[in-house]
Amino acid sequence: MTKMNVTLIVVGLIVSLVSIVSAIPGTATFYNHYVPSACFGNQNNGVMIAAASDVFWKNKAACGKMYNVRCTGPTNPGIPHPCRGKGVTVKIVDYCPSCAGTIDLSREAFAMIADPVAGKIKVEYTP
């Protein structure tokens, strides 16, 4: 194996470890009414959006930030396998002070990563 190949493998491993370490565990729920929002008023931001809980809202600092969210498991024993095996990127457009989860996804974003029947799931998210 050449020195270049070894270097590329090491760099790849480091990048993979950094992305694993930087993923933050939490829970996700979903909501249906997207406008108006705490960040953008009556502006339509599409459907790949989310509301931030107090965990990372920080007085509107989360507004407009993009998060990659991935389902990691169930919270509801009645739906033991809710995850679809993919992630979704969402934009924070709203605030959810009474969220039952860490992040409140749009119904469409939630459905991309999990079965909506589950209602609440375990996730990892990265900014």
C-alpha cells in the first residue's frame, strides 16, 4: 500500500469519527401547521423544516440553521421499528417551547426518516 493510500484512509477515518462524535442524541416529534413561524413570520419555507426546542433555540439563534436528522430508534414500544434508514436535512423556522421532543419536524420531514404512526422517535442530529 502506498503512502498516499494510507494517508487517504487515515483522513477518511478521522472524518468519519468526527461526524459520529458530533452527532447529538435527542428525540423528534412532528407538527402540521408551518406558517406563521417564530423565525420568518408568514414566509413560506417549504416543508423540510423544523421547530427548535429550548435545547437549542437560544433566543432565536437557531433560526435559519440547517440540521441533518437521522432516526436511531423507537420511543414507542408499540412501533418497535419506526426508522426508514435515511436522514433528512431541515431548516429551523420555528420555536417549540413545549415540545415533547428535542426537535419538532414537519410531518413531511418526519415521514422521510420514520413511520409517522410512531409519533416520537429517537434521533441524532448534526448542525
